Amino acid sequence: MLSGYSAAAMVRTPWGRASELREQKLPPGHGRSAAEVELNQRRRIFGAMVAAVEQKGYQATTIEDLVAISGISRRTFYQQFRSKEECFCAVIAAVLRGGGVRFAEALRGPGEWPERARGALGALVGAGTEEPAAARLALVESYLAGFGARDVLTREVGVAGELWAGELEGPEAAELGAAVLGTTQHVIYRRLGGRGRKPRLEGLTEQLGEWALRLQPPPAPLTRPGFRRRAARPSGSLAGHMAPERIVRGLAAAVAERGYGPTKIADIAAAAGVSKVTFYQHFASKEDAFFAALDSSGAQMVAATLPALRRASEWTDSVRTALEAVLSFLAFEPGFALLRGVEAYAVGPTAIAERDRTWEEILDVVVSRVGGGGQLSGWQKEAMIATIDAVIYDRLRSTGPAALPAALPLLAYLVLCPLLGRERAYEVARGGRGASSSSRAASGPK
């Protein structure tokens, strides 16, 4: 047992149990190639990273932890990697590529498309079930390590999305492939739980498979060539806001500029136009202020959405209306958009759960408009929220808050297609009328 690392020693990794990593050291002797020795050392370092991060989290993990668990020397570590971050990114890539190989083999294997699609998604769920510590490192802790690690995650998930898109025929195939894999990633993220916990992945393969197979390409392109939806003019002035609201808006602005991790209390106070003394009169810490910003922005998002929702003529229209209102709000409030859509992941799963309660509140109003036509199941809500999260995150990273309203037709289609089918979802996504009043009861969510 490793002294001081009893919890880490029990962690299972793709490279062996942490307690066994030191024993994997190659015995001295001639005949060993430099490449063979280097691969052995790298595998032990990778396993140590998974074990240490599962015990302590990425930020608290040190090079000394990796040296102690793997049995390599500090000098050897720096011969392999320039920094902890570089090593961490290499581990993320290795974990995701391992799952990607299983995904690709199932997707391209024998059998009809439904069987292969379910098998491919099952491979991803299975990887999370079999190696939860490695899955948490790649899908959860990667958001806590800066944009370099997030870029690795985005790239590897994008490769899988391209493979899925290659199996589809019709408009928006690339967008649908990205949505299937992005939604899958976000659902698994939500179900992995915190460090050391058992993931809640039972039954997920069947749910994901049924949902993904219902998500078919639309009958025609969702947007006209050259179409650009005009974004709202972003808000900027803090005048008229009370000190707590000035602070949460200042936090959003500072975090949007620097990222959550590097942002200091002094940065927040400066952006809010208050002193550090005033900050601490209202909030105990940066994290406390961040959760207040989630609460404030969520309440404002609901307030901007519900009046428009109540004016929608059909429940299908209410879904599109809610998405339009939220995307417009986020374009108008770019600091809140980046805080909610991107930087919440840097705080962790608790922040994501708190953020997504706003979507649950909005969807509860949507459900109330279904009348006697059925209810959205827990899984349908989860898939809808995960899809929305995935698309907004991707658009914020690629094109920024101002371009979010242009994502409305695609996002509405992705959310509605598994519920309504491609023809009706396409009509609603393009702004046409939803189900007729005579068919509303028969065509609600099942």
C-alpha cells in the first residue's frame, strides 16, 4: 500500500490498479529498447494521473503525487512531459481515444444501422461504467484544467461526431452527428457523479439509442443560404444596479475575459466598480458569488422567457418560443452567456446541476401546455437539456454569444425531432405552425 495514498491506491485505471503501477516497472537489463522503456513509464504515469485526480482533483494533484504513485523519478517525468498540464492533456486524449476506438468498431461493424448505432453508443456508456475514474478525468476534470484540456475533449468528441455524421444522408448531417455525440457527452457527464462515486449509467444505452435513432436529418436545410439572425445589442452599463447585482455582473464580465480559474476577487471588484471590502460584505468567496450569478441570471432568463411562452398557441410552438427567448437573452447578456454556457463547467457538476434547474423550470411550463397529450418523461427532459447545453457550449466556443440566435432553427429541430418526427419538427423549427388544435392531444410527448 502506498503511504499517504490509500484511497488512490484502490483506484482502477485503464493501465492497471494504482497499487500495482510501481510493480509494472521493467526489470533492469540489456535488450530493452528505449521506446519500450518510455512506453512503460508513460503507462505508469497515466495510471497515476487517473488515480491522483480521482482522489484529489486535478488542481490539487502534484508532480510529487504522480511520482509517488507511479514509481518513476521526477527527472523521468520531465523527460516525458514539460508540465502537469501537458501530461493531463495526454491522459485525456488516451482515455478518449480508447473509447473512440470501441465506438468506431461498433459503428462500422456488421449489422443494420440501428444495431450498429446502439452498439456504438453502448461502447461509450460501457467505458464510463468500466472505468469511471478515467471517464471522470476526461469528461469532468478536463473542464477544470483550462482551455487546453477542454480543446482536447472537444477535438476527440468531434472526431466521433464526424463518424456518426458519415452514416447519415441528408441536410445538416454534420450538425446532427455533433449533436448526438455532444448530447451523449453531456448526459454521461451529468450521470458520472463526483469523485469516488458510482456512476448512474444503468439503462442509458437503451435510452440514448432510442433517442439518437429518432434524430433523423431534416427533409430540407434548416436555414437559407447566407441567412443571419440579427443579434440583440449586448447590455453593458452597471448603472442602477444594487451592489450584489453589480458584483455578480462584474464576476460574469471578469470570468468571460479571464476564465473562472484565473479570476481573482480583485478582478471581480474592479469589473463591478466596488471595493474588495464591499465584495466581502455580500459574498464569502468567489464560488459563493458565482452561484449567486447563476441564480440571478437564471431568474432573469426565466423572466424573459415565460411571458413569451404563455403567448404561444401550441405546445410545440412554446418549445421554439422558449429557445428563441433564451438565445436572445444570452446574446443580450454575453457575460452571463459565457458564465452559464462555458465557465460553469470550470466550477464543477454542482454548478451544472444548479444551472440546469432553470431549464427544468422552463420545461415544466412547456409540459403544462401539453394538456391531456402526455407528459415529458424524466429522460426526455434530460436529453433535451443535454442537447441544449451541448449546442450552446459549442456555439459559444466557436462563434461567441452574439451569434447564438442564429442557432435557433437547428436547436429547435434537434430538441423536437425525437418527439415529433422529422417533418413536423422541421416545420416548427422553421417557424411554421405546430400541431393543429385537433391533433394536439394525440401528438404530445410520449
